[in-house]
Amino acid sequence: MIPASRSHLSLLRTSAGEVCFPGGKREPSDQDDVDTALREAQEEIGLPPDDVQVVCTLFPIINKSGLLVTPVVGFIEESFCPNPNPAEVSAVFTVPLDFFTSQKDHYAAHGAAGLVGPLHSFHFVDPDSRGQYHIWGLTAMLAILVAALALRKKPEFDVGFDSEDPLSFFQQILHRRLNKL
């Protein structure tokens, strides 16, 4: 399961209404990317750092705003009960990993401006709350990537990169963006 959250609509200036993973900018007190991720998860959804078994960090990816994002992947107990910060998050929900390898509820747009590969989009209905969520963009791409790597399962749709060895694809995008600076 992947925990995700929806940004609070009225209080946030950026990413309002978007589904995203906990995360944010590194602060001077953070030792590294893992420290940043654990601090942000605690601030946003009340996840104690000691309750996370960090598995790895993935390679850096540039988001739509040109910021470098380093995903941190970890395990948490299924019994974790989120306590969302209302100033940052309006809802927290979990999605089974295999959802992101299935064609069902997956949509892709090709030829989006500034994108290399398809823009992935999923529609998810939380069976517990009946909340409906639109998971797209970088959040969808990261969920597909983690699902493909963790489950060692090729998605049922074209992901736009080699799901068994995605590193070279993302490195090429990073180098292209850096060369334009």
C-alpha cells in the first residue's frame, strides 16, 4: 500500500487539491534526503520517523516546477493511523501497489508540452471513505515506478520507459534539463 494525501484546498498556495506523497524542501537541520522525507511525513500526516523502515532512495527526478525530487521509499505498518495536519493535508488514503500496474482506471495522454513520454493518470475510489481521487503527473509516475520495481511486475500499459531498468531514462531527462540551464 502507498499512503498518499490530498493537499488542503483553501490553505495552500501551491499544489492545492493535488494528490501527492508527503514531502517538501530540505531544511538546514535535515541531515540528508531521508531525514527530510521523514520530517515532512511526520509534519504532514503524523507518521513518526521511528515507525518507518526506509528501504532506499531512488534517483533524483525533476518535477514540473524544475525542482529536483529524490523519492525515499520505506515500509510502514498497515495499522498506522494518520493524523493529517489540516494546514497542509485534507485527506490521507492508501492505494494497493498493484493498482499502479493495472490498465483498469489508468489513462495516458501523449504529447503533453514539455513531457517526454506519456502523462499518466489514475482514478481511484477509496473503498473505506468512498473518496474519489485523481492521481496523475509525478505522483502517478513515482507510484508506477515503485510498483514496477517492488512487485517486479511490468505494468499492463506503456509507461514510456524500461520498467525493469528505468534509471537511464530518468538520467537522460535530468541531463537534458541541466543542459538547458
